[in-house]
Amino acid sequence: MTASIGGYLAKEILGSSRKNAFVIALHGDLGSGKTTFTKGFMKGLSIRERVQSPTFVLMKRFLIPKKKKSQFLRAIHIDCYRLKSSMGAEKIGIKDDCKNPENIILIEWAERIQKLIPKDHLSISFDHVSKNERRITIQKNI
């Protein structure tokens, strides 16, 4: 279900337009569903590459196939789990990526670089309810 929600949201976002990147901040404990959601999201963008959390490389870029008319050309998956401060994210160019209206950016462990995330973003929280059940909360921040 978590992956399906990601796929549905991806299709909705493809049809939208923005002046800057569409940024999605993902929050939740280890194993709460952030990466599963991201895999479904990328599938919803018609990305066929294998999607894994970029824990060790920090960032992975994907080209979005031009199947629909959309301003978005790239999906960027960032994992901030290993970052001690926001300086690591600054070094990989997150500020410029967030300004580019051709990007959709998903950030796992976004709370670690909160000051770099634009005020206008989507925040998604994943909480364990039981062993096989999650609560997903989506909040638009402006």
C-alpha cells in the first residue's frame, strides 16, 4: 500500500507546475516506509531503474521519461541518514537543485537538513502503527 500511495502521488505531481523544484521531505524511523514509498513514487514517474536508498552516495538522479507533458525532467532521491549537519547536503548542491523547476526531489531523513529545505514543500511522515501497518501523514508547507 505504501508504494501504491507513492505511485499515485507521483502521477498527481507530474501534472502540476511550479516556479521551483517540487520538494518532498520524508520523515520516519528506520523501516517505517520512506524507501518503499520512494520506490513506488519512482515507478509512478515511469522510472524503470532499480531504486535503492542512496545512504552511502547521498544522492541519486533519475531522468523522468517524457510520456506526459510535464515540466519535470529529473527525480532526485536524497538520503540524509549519514549526514551530521546540513553542510554535507550543501556540498552536493541541494540549494541549486531546489531552485530548478525541472526537478522533483525526495529527501529521506529531511529533518537533518531542515534549514536547507524550501518553505514551500510537501512533508510526509511515516509512523509504525503495528508490525505490518503504517500511518502516513501528508502535510503541505507554505
